[in-house]
Amino acid sequence: MQNQQVLTKNQKIVLDIIEKSSQPLKAYSILFDVKKRGINAPLQVYRALDKLVEIGKIHKIESRNSFIACKNSKCQITKATVFSICENCEDVKEIHDHKLSEHLKHYKDNKGMKYSKYNLEFFGLCKRCIKN
Amino acid sequence: MQNQQVLTKNQKIVLDIIEKSSQPLKAYSILFDVKKRGINAPLQVYRALDKLVEIGKIHKIESRNSFIACKNSKCQITKATVFSICENCEDVKEIHDHKLSEHLKHYKDNKGMKYSKYNLEFFGLCKRCIKN
DNA sequence: TAATTTTTGTTATAATATAACACTATGTAA
DNA sequence: TTACATAGTGTTATATTATAACAAAAATTA
Ligand SMILES: [Zn+2]
Ligand SMILES: [Zn+2]
Ligand SMILES: [Zn+2]
Ligand SMILES: [Zn+2]
């Protein structure tokens, strides 16, 4: 039931802001946006973010310290994420590639480690930025 | 010649500390360690770190905001990195897996993006931590 | 030499994230 | 219902990570 969880007021407010954005948002930019809705302190935002990441509603883009909504219900179970990031315009998209996911999910190293999660970030130039 | 570059004094000091550590180090912990060697300010450390990352001598572990020395000369060209991170003891190892690297290097999405770089972080439990 | 670029040292500050504590709401079990 | 446990809230303060701005020194180049 983890991914059908009832969200609290603050969690809903923060998720709402992130879902309405096409691009990843930073914690303090979210804080700025939600001040008119009664959230006043960083910690209130970070707590909501932590929970939303935990239940898979959003993902953290580690290299950018920012947060993006997940549109794929499968992520909420797998905690396996792949992103494409344009280094020029900072456009970020989540990649859902079944073959790639399977490959990574089943990856085994020779050190006897047991993996439960992965995060892959591709960097480059998006179509639009290549042209310019 | 990028990866045979002559390092400056500060860059050498910082690289030396990181290479002597088996585990990733954080910028301010590096700063603490190098104070006896004449480096006094965060910026001096961050500047050295930036350069060392740029030339591939070290990598940043994005999810941990820490830095680890690279032992594989190939990384210095490819900017393609894979890490395994134990979520219990925080042990980090760089993974060099030719097949995986090739797979990722040649990955193409359907959005027309041109990738020049990637970073993959696997999370789980290391052999030792599984037993305990 | 002079001009240019890179690195340095320094102070200050920005941006990102968590600790600690008292309190409130919600769920679960006598 | 009461008691207890769990999770979330609001708040203040603080820790951690990272960069801006500027003047001076060193290294590179022409
Ligand atoms: Zn997702
Ligand atoms: Zn772009
Ligand atoms: Zn490497
Ligand atoms: Zn471990």
C-alpha cells in the first residue's frame, strides 16, 4: 500500500508544486512557492520531500540537488531511476527503457554485493541545444 | 595531454589526501586534513577538487557529496563512471565492467539527445554487511 | 620584455540540509 | 472509552556544502 498512501497536508502541497513543474525544482525554490500556503520553514519542505522520495512520488536528481515528479508507477516499486540531463539548458527527463532497466536490475558485480537500488544519470546536449 | 597534466601545489596536496584514503572524502574533511599543509580556506579545496574531477584524477560521488580517487586510467577519458555503495557501512567502490560500460556508452534514447557522460550509482549491502 | 592566462589567498556569503524539542494528529489495542 | 504507539507539525537554531568577488602572484605565450 506504500504507493497508494494518503498524503498529509504538507506532502500534498509540496507534491502539487513539483507535479506542476515540467522541470526539477530545488528545495528552497519550493519553499518560496509554498510560503503562501502556510509552509514557513525549510524543514517542513525537506520532510515532505523525504517522504515523497521514499514512496516514489518524486525522485531526487542527485547531481543537481533537485526534485522531479515521477510519472511512471513502476518506479515507485523499483527505486531504479534513469535520467537524461542537458548540460546546456538543464532540461531533465526520466528515461523509462525496459531493456536498460532489466540490464541494470540484474547487474551483479564480483564482490558479492546485493543491490536494491540504482540511479543513473546521462549528461549531454538535448536536440534543441545541439542545433544552437 | 589532459590526463598527464602537471598539477599545481594545492592540487597535488588535495589529490594526495584523496589517494591515500580507501574511501571517499568530503570537502571539509579534506580541508581539515590539509590545514597543516598550508591550505586554509574551503575555496582552495573546492578549486583543486574541480580541477581534479575535470581531468579525471578523482570522481565525485554525487549521492554522498564526496570524492574518491580513480584508479583506472580509462575513466580519465570517458567520464563514464559506475559506483557501488553500501548503504550500511558506506563503503564505496568504483566498478569497471567493460560490458556494462559499453552498453551505457552506446545507449541512445528516442529523444535525439547526444550523451557525452554518465554516472551510475548502485546501492545495496556489501558482503560484510549482509552477514551482520 | 609585455601581455595573457591561470592559480592563489582571502573575506564574505549563498545554498543545501539537519538537530532538537515541544506539540498535535492519527491509528491500534485493550 | 482510554491508553499507548506512531507519524507528522511548527519552530528555532545550526550544520554542511559550495560559490562570489577581488586583488595579488605565478606561469605561459608571444
Ligand atoms: Zn520514476
Ligand atoms: Zn538543452
Ligand atoms: Zn574512475
Ligand atoms: Zn557494508
